[in-house]
Amino acid sequence: MKKILIGFSTIAVLSITACKKDYLETEPSGAVPMATVLGQINTIYSAMQGIEQAQFAFGANGVTRHDNYGQKAWDLSMDLMGNDMVVHSQGYGWFNSSYNYTEFQTAVDGRQSANAWYFYYDIIKQANAVLAVVDNASGATQAQKETVKGQALGLRAYAYYYLVNLFQQSYKGNETKPGIPLYTALTTDGKPRGTVQEVYDQILADLTAAEPLLNGKPRVSKTNVDVSVIRGLRARVALMMEDWATAANYANLARQGYTIMTNPQLVSTSAYSSLGASELMWGSLIPAELATIYASFYSHMDIRTGGYAALGGQKKITKELFDKISATDIRKTMYRTPGTGTTTNPDYNQLKHQVPTAGSWAADYSYMRISEMFMIQAEALARQGQDGPARTALEAVVVARDPSYSAAAFSGAALVNEIVLQRRIELWGEGFGLFDVKRLGQGLNRPSGAGNHGAPNFNPSVYTTSANDPRFLMRIPQAELNNNSSLTPADQNP
């Protein structure tokens, strides 16, 4: 059985050092018993820090491709597989295979399906290792044990959420289809694919257990999962499940204590790349010494880094979506105005996701913002027929961006459609493109023509799909099929 998937009886891997590469090594060394390595609360804290740093690590599973740098690599892939992000030109080619819907069909090691599988299962493995020993950790108060348990449960739920949605269609209507193997303890035995329902049941169980453990507990940094993040994840899961009442309730709870950014803050270069931003609920702190340089989200997004975005691989908003942003909306300034483009900064080029300081690679990653919570709350309320409260939640975000905006004219299905539109605008480039295409059941529908997908931009080849196109699904790594005796070739995604 591949060790990276499910862990070992010895766990020296969790003795974290400052070197990310050392953390990513998967071979045990010295046969030190896990209970010894993780017997102290301080070593458990170091283990948790290692999981957090792995979220932005370059070269997980030993694959040093420049599209393998943790969570934001999958976020970028999923936006490129949606309707609203355009690739300017061939450039160096990174992520273009996601854009043209061929990458997820590759099951060999070293490509994105395998990288994502190992990335998320490694988080699960490390969380299971912590959960196995934390109750008996010496030198720990009950509150410290509860905090660690809550964080580990939250990280495991987060990893399972991405796995099940990358390797199977959206929840609704697919509950009995095969999901992914479930591991809730360290083991050397491979597991079969659990159903989608079984995976969601485990996600809900983890989040339900984590919430009271973390409620009222302070966190050191926004890199740590706290109760607001647990509630935010619960809102995401409920939205995917079309459990509208739960989605609205938890989105409202999650955003408490945070404030919408002012317009000057919103258009600053650090708005989406600093943990200090008032809207940012959870992310990774990445100082210059830990930055992954060319193999990073900002290399592929921000032309000011001198990375791949400046070398032909610029990421642009579609003309179709840009034109739907009001002229009085500050978010329209986050993209290069048509007719003013240059060779390196073309029309419609994104200016939203930037490093705080040009010439420096120090830039944090955002995984959750309160604007997402407002959008979840608005949509969930509208789908329950609660138009007034839904408009209030929607306007809390959009009026802050555009003082002339009003949702008063929208009701019923038109209000739902408006919320979905504003969600596309607000969360552009933050990793929701593919999952929203899947959960809305509409299939891919990319606009073409000047300023949209295709010539003179890079041609993605795929413009429309069915609602449950098999190309939406990552393929189970061939190495997993070869080594997991509980899986057969018939378990591979179509």
C-alpha cells in the first residue's frame, strides 16, 4: 500500500523542522514510535504547523512541477475549468491542459489528479496521526487538547470535501455513486471507494465534532482553523448539498466578527494576499523565505512578479462577465480596461490577485473570506423564498463595492440568478469556478468571440459540456489502483 496515502505505525515524518522539503519526505526514519514523537503538546503543535505549511508547499509527493504548490494550484485549475477565466496565450503552458479539459483525464503520477490525491490524503493522514495521540499528550491542558482535536477534525473535513468533489460529481443526485476511500485512523490496509453520501456523512461528523471543541477558543493566527472556519466549511458543504437552511445559518455564524473591506482596502495590492485583510478568515502566511517563487499562485497570476503571468500566461476575465460589472462598481477596476492593454498587461487582464510589493515574492494565500459567506447566505435564503433577507445579505457586499447598487427589483428566480452572477464577480479567481458549474447543474457554457474564450486568445477547445460531463472528474492515480487491493480497474472514473 502506498505509504503516503494512509500513514505508518511510526511517524517521524511529523517531527517538523523549518525546512518544508524535510516535512514532505514520506519515509519513516529511526523507527521512533508515534506516541514518543507526538507525546508532548509542543511536538503536536509542530505537527499541526506542518500540516498548515503543506497547504502551500511546492513539490508535494516529490513532484517538482510548477503547477504543484498546494491548495491554490487546485483553485487555479478549477477556475480555469469554469466559464469566467481566459488564458491570454500559450505562454509556458502551465495549467493550459486544465483549461482545455485534458488534465483531469490523466491518471499517471506527476500530474494533477495524482498530485491532488496525494496532497489531500497526506493532510488526512497527518490529521489522523494527531487525533490518535492528542488525548494522551503530556503537558497539555484540556483546552489545548480540544483545540488541537478541533483543528485536526476541521482539516480532515476540508480535505475530504475537496477530494469527493474533485473525484465525483456534485452531491445532489449522486449520493449513491462512488466517492473516495475513507480513512479515520492510521492503517496499512487500503479501503474501497465509499459512496458520496458516506463521505459527506464523515465530513459532517468531523465538522459537527469540531465546532464545540473550538467554540470560544482563540487562535494564534489566521493560518489556524478556528470555529469561524469550521462554520464556513459547514456552510460550503451545506450549499453543495442544497441544505439551504443550514447553509444560510452557518454562513451567517461564520462571518461574525469580520468586516467588509473599504474600497481603498479592496483595491490595494494586499487585499487578497495578506492575512491582515479584514475580510480574510483563513489562509497561509507566506513570508519571502518560504515563498515558492515561480511555482506559486502569484507567479501564474500577477504580472508584477515577473513569473509566468508576465510571460504570456496572463489570466483574464471574460468580456461577458466584465461587461456585467457596473461602471460604478469598484470591482471593475480590478481588470485591465479594454483599449488600454499592453503586451504584458493586455485588455481584461486580472489585477485583483497581486503580491503586496512588486519585486517581492512574499504574499499570503486566502482560502476563505466573509464575502463568500454573505453570498452563500444570500443564495440559500433566496432558494427558500426569503427574498427580503436574501437581498439584505447580497447588498451587504455589493453596495460596499458599488454604492449605487440595489437588489430591490429582484425576486424569486431572478433574485437567485442575480446572486449567482454577483458570486461570480465577487469570487472570481478564488477557486469556485468548476464546483459552481457542477453544483448548478448547467454544464460548461463559455462565451466566445472578441474578449472572451478563443482566438486571438489561447483556444481552450472545449466551450460547452453536459451537466455531468465525466471530464469534470479527476482520475484515480494508476499507482493507487495498482497498490490498493480494495480497488480494481472498474473503480476508475469514466
